[in-house]
Amino acid sequence: MEWRWDFTIEILPRMLSAMLNTLLAAGIGYTIALVVGLIFLLGQRTKFRLCNWIVRECVEFIRSTPLIVQLFFVYFVAPQFGLVLSAWVSAMLTIGLHYGTYLSEVYRGGLEAIPRGQWEACRALNLSPARTYFRVLIPQALPASLPGMGNYLVGIFKDTPMLSTIGVVELMHTANALGAETYRYLEPYTMVGFMFLIISLPTAAWLRKFERYVGRSMGITK
């Protein structure tokens, strides 16, 4: 089968539109994951042992089950219990919840890298837990957490093709639809691969620069 440039130009607008949907899905999902991860982190560090245990078990359960199973459960099973969500909302919530568990562990690793004396100093100054975390500890934990956070951003982007299984119109969904309509899969699937590379590689490079910038601004690296 030969490459058809006329067909490539013809399907390019639909592929670009799908790429924007993919970027939107990854961006919203990651934003939700950042917040959910922080909630999971704080939920495991409260003084209440029952709350700690419940949150920790939830994190382990979500991390131990595949993303696609969670997508199917939220979109197809949840309506049987009265929770009806659109494909887009189901996808964003599921991605945010799934990757939020991983980011909570990234946050935890960053916090545990902070010397114990920082915690004791905050307690000696009688700082509230909120001020201790958000004004003292989390800013120090950020540089150590950035590599893991960036890794999961790229991971979310590469997992967006799974959203096509519940009807979200992203790159893979559009490529499948074009292939079914025209019986040509070479061009759509190749374009999907190149579009992922075009986005993923510059994003990874920008994340490395951002890590260095944060390190220099906090006096960690030169």
C-alpha cells in the first residue's frame, strides 16, 4: 500500500481537531490529578488512623486496577447506580482519579525527603498544619517531585487513546473512524504516531528546563 498525500491533506483538519481534543483531555485530566493527589496525600497524613487507612487502601486499590477497567466502570456501570455521566466527564474524572493516586506517592516522596528538623521547627513556631504544608514543606518538596510529576503528565497524554473505548473523540478514535470510513489505515495511524511525538518530545524538553529553572530559583542547582 502506497502513501497517498492527497488523502493525508484531506483528513488533516479532522486529525488536528482530534489532536486539540487530546490535548484538552490530557490537560484537564492532569489538573484534576494534581488536586486529587494532594488530597490523597493529606488524607494519609492526618491524625485519624481510620481516615489514613481508608485513603491508603483507596490509593492502592486504584493503582492496582487498569485504567481501562475504571473507565468502563464509571461510564457503563455507574449509571446502573444512578450516576450518569457523559463520555467526556467520565474520562476526565477517571484519568484524574487514576493518576492522582500516582501523584500522591510522588508528593509523599518529596515530603519525606525534607529533613525532620523542618517539621520540628514548624511545630516549635506553633504553625498551623495548613501553613506548615503550604508555606514551608510543599515549596521545599516541589523540586524533588517535579521529575515524577512531569513523567505522569507525559503518561496521561499517551494514555488518552484509551478514551476512545468509551466514545471520546480524540486522536485514536478519529483514526479508527477514518479507517472504517475509507478502508485506509496507513495514513491515519501514522499521523497519530507523529502527532504524539510532536507533542510529547517538546513537552519533555520543556519539563526538563522547568525543573532546572525551579532548582536555580530555589538555590538547589546552578
